[in-house]
Amino acid sequence: MSTQTFYITGTDTDAGKTWVTAECLKALSVNGRKAVGMKPIASGCEMSSDGLRNDDALKLITASSISLPYALINPITLREPTAPEIAAKHDGITISLEPVLNAYRLVKTEAEIILVEGVGGWLAPLSDTLDQADLVSALDCRVIFVVGLKLGCINHARLTERALKEDGIDCAGWIAAGTDPDLLFAEEYFEALQRCMTTPFLGQVFAGKPAQLDGFVALLTSELT
């Protein structure tokens, strides 16, 4: 099976990556695609009767159109709700790409589309020696970044876009997430982002409104045909 993979990063922590990734998965499912979300490295996991589980990973599992074992969706589970490199040290774990890539290869045999959610913002490291760019390179995939609409988002979005370009990343586009319902002049922020960004706008997700992801779905449709 030919599989298309996208890495979902954000402008910062709580930019809305999980929310947007889940909505993208739902949109793909409605369009009849075999889509799976992965959260390969997750901190803030809690012990359950089935072992350590992460809420974001569980949300992606629920939104995916096919069911796969939890260990394939979230191969690296960390207990502390903090940056992965710090959480891993507290768990006595050294984060490496091998378990992530092993899980990814198995998911790839089952899925038509894989959305891999990253950690924090783009420049948040995975470990002392690994950046998210290293994982994207190993996955050989394109990146979509989520812009959380809140105070400071224009700066964060432009910095993220610039960092992706400087890292030589193939960026497919960006998606807006209405993370702050009380943001003053939200529409003006949104319009300013559309003017200043050079990567394609793929859609928007706002609470209480249907997700508008036509650009994202069109991108996937064009690349799979």
C-alpha cells in the first residue's frame, strides 16, 4: 500500500496540534481514507489497567479510521507532563528513533495516510541529541504546522515558518486553530496571518464550528491520485 505521511508540528505548546490532527483524521475518514494518527513520543502519560496511556494519543486513536494497537500509536510513553527530554530523564529512558521507526513501519502497512503529531513547538528537542527535524528526516515526510490563534501568534507563526525553511523542511502548509475563544480582534489576527505567511493555508478549526479543512483534504487527494 502506498502511504502518505505528514508530520504535524505547532507554533508552541498548546497550539492545538492534537485538536487539529484529530479533526484532519475525521475529515479523511469522511472521505473514505484509511487514516491513522500517531503520537510517537508522549509525556504526561498516566497508568491504567492497560499500562501507561496518553490522553492525546487516545484522542488520535478515536479519530482514526482504522484501529491499531496502542503501542504502535504511542511507542514512547513518558510519565511526567513536561518536555520529553526532561520527562525521559526522570523515567530513566533515553529517547531514540528506533522504537518510533519500528512502530511507524508497521502502521505504514495498514494505513493510506499517517498523521504524526510532534511535541510542543517545532524547535522543542526530543532529546539532548535529537531534534524533531531528525525524526522528520527519518520518516521522509512533509510537515504541516498548526498556528494557535492567541496573543503572540503572528510572531510565533513567522518564527516557525522561518525555522522550518532554515531546516530545509518541505512544508505543505499551515492550519489555524482557535485556541483562545476570548482573543480580541481574532478575525484581524487571522487575516494578518494569511497576509504574512508564505506557505499555503490549508484550513481552520474553531470551537463550536464545523472544521474547515478543504485545503488539507484537497492536498491529500491530489497527492494520492
